Amino acid sequence: MEFGHFMAIGGASALANVCARYLLDFVMPFEAAVVLSYGIGMVVGFSLFQLTLFQGQGKMRPTRIVRFVWVNLFGVSLAWAVSFAMARQVLPAIGWEWRPFEVAHIAGVAAPAICSYFLNKYYTFA
């Protein structure tokens, strides 16, 4: 149940991330938009996790914010690497032409999901 709740919140965070990246694409390169939009998704995710999922709801502790940022530095690195590789190398190599940046970005956002659950459960919100 908790993992499903985590994935639902992660889905909302990912949606905010992907929508922000789509808008940011109009003013900056794809790779930069991926990083900045990940930060927007982080704010959404942290807020929802803090309010609804992990123990100690309502207790805003600075250590949680710092730990969440550390966990997500790993996440954004992985998301950026997967998004970049998919958009610039993998999808062109297989001849994928339908919305390659969206597909690449969604794959990148999904990449850190499982490890993010465990890191946030046992480290950020422990």
C-alpha cells in the first residue's frame, strides 16, 4: 500500500516535471530544461510526501529537506543521463521519430523511481 501511494505521489511529481520541461523547452535547450523541471518536480514531490505519506507528517525538519535534496541529486543525475542518452543516441539509433524528447524525458524521470522510494523511506523521512 505504501509503495503504491509513493508511486502515485511520484506520478504527480513526474507529471509536474514533464509539463514544466515541455514549457521550458521554448526558452532553453532540452538538457537544461530536464534539470530545471526536475527541481520543480522535487518541490511537488517533497510537499506531497511530507503531507501525506511518511511518518511525522506536518513536522518540517531542515534535515529532511537536506536529505531529500541529496537523494534527488542522485535522481536528477540519473534522469538527465537517461534522458540525454535516449533522446540523442538510443531513439535516433533505432529510428524512433514519434515525440522522441517526451519519450526520452519520461524514461529519464522513471529511472530513479525504485531506489528513490527506499532512499526516501529509510533516509529522508526516517
